[in-house]
Amino acid sequence: MKFAALSVIILAGAGALHAQETAPRQKLDLPKPAPFVVSKSLPANGTLVMQMNVGEVHVVHSDDEKTIRLTIDPRSFYDDATVQSWVHRFDVAGDRATIDLKLPKHEGNHQGASVTISLPAQTNLKLDLGIGDLSVKGIEGNKELHVGIGDLVVGVTDGAKYNEITTGTKIGDARDAISRQSSDGFFPATKRISLQGPYKLHATVGIGDVNVVQE
């Protein structure tokens, strides 16, 4: 009788342990880290020059036509002083804004930081990203854009405003929806020249894809 009772207890314990192992784990609803936000005055038809080493960058149209706003979503918990230290430079002189960011590289399953730049709709851009993804949406003006390794997506609202649109990459795909050109493989490129429009758009990637899309 003692042996039978002990066997029942052992089997019951094993069943409970198996149930715990097979039960779905509940996902913890952790609070999101607070973004770092700073704004400065920038008139329309100004210029943004920006350098960044690594991360995800979104350049978008600001609701305020006289403001440039920098938002950094760290996507992980850092103290305010650490996040602020990533901003090596953010200043505006007249109609020219300069931003220099040095973000930490993500490791393992940690997702790197995301940066959003909000600008007046009419702003010239000169942007250089080392590693990551860069997207530009809702901004008209001259554009010199480069990503070392990653993807680049540029939105164009009115293609008639651009007298030149060129794209290129060393390894990847180059696509221009405005001129309906595409190229892939090694050193693909597209080029569109027009006698109309005040702006030029040059978008290049070292390794990755570059796309000019119709907004």
C-alpha cells in the first residue's frame, strides 16, 4: 500500500511538472522607455546636414513649418544622460541645421534605436547613415542621401519638381518609380534627367536596396 501511494504521488507530481512546462508563457507587458525629444527653430527652404553611425532613421514632414524636431526612441532602458550623450551635435545657424549622432550598436536580440527627424515640408537634405535603414517622406527639396549598409526609401510627391533623379548601389536593387526604372545585381543604377523642376535627388547605398517611391 505504501509503495502504491508513493507511486501515485510521484506520477501526480510528474503530471503537474509537465503541465507547467507545456503551458504557454505569458508575455510580460513591460513599460516602454521614454523617447528623447528636442526641437529648434528652422525656417522653410532651409537645409539639414546629418551624419549618423548606426540605427533606423525616419525623416518626415513636421506639423510646424518653422520647427525641426529630433526624436530618439532608445527601444531599451537607458538613463537620460546616456541618450543625450548620443547627440554629438544638434544646432541651427540661420537656415542650416546640423545633426551628428553616435548611437550604440545593437547586440543579440536587442533592437537598435530609432530616430525621427520632423522638418518643414520644403527642406534640402544631405544625409549620411553608416549602417541601418533610412526613409524620407513628405519632404520636397534637393536631396543627397547615402546609406553604407542597409536600405534607403525616398518618397516623391511631384516628380515634375526634380530635374534629376539618380539611384545606385554596389550590391542590391535600385528602383525609381517616378521614371519606372529598375536595376539589380552588381552596381545597379537608375538615372532620370529632365529640363523641368528646380530640385535634384541623388540616393545611393553601398550594400542594400534603394527605392524612390511615388507618394
